[in-house]
Amino acid sequence: MEMKAEFDKLVEKLKVERDEINLKMHLASMDAREEFAKAEIKWGQVKNTASKIADDAVETSEEYIAKAKIVGEELKETYNRIAKRLSE
């Protein structure tokens, strides 16, 4: 289940990035705030998927984990864009 471990690591990294960005949001431009609001929807999806994958009672396929990882990677790119905007 190497893919599961990679996904778990990605989720933890996303959580840290999200928390850091959330702290800076009060100074952010409206565009960054709107992008962050959209990212919050994806974050909810990633958290929901992660909890399903973590539940050993639920059979999860490698394909399901791979799709979830793609959404996580997209979210990571979004967080990077927002963080870059906040640091300018």
C-alpha cells in the first residue's frame, strides 16, 4: 500500500500548507481570498477521501487512491499559488 502512504503524506503536507495560508488570509487580496474559498471545497473533498481510505474496513482500490492523489496535487498547486501571492 505504498500509494496509501504517499497519499497520507500528501494530506498531512496539505494540512500544514492550508493552516499557514489561513493565518495570512486577513492581509490577502480579494482574488486570493476567493481562490482560497474554492480551495476549501477541494480540501473538504480530500479530507473526506482520506478518512475513507484510512478506514481499514472499507476496501479502497489503487485507482480510487490515485484519483484522490490527483485532486490533492491540484490542491497543492493552488495553495502554492496563493502562498506566492501572499508573499509578494
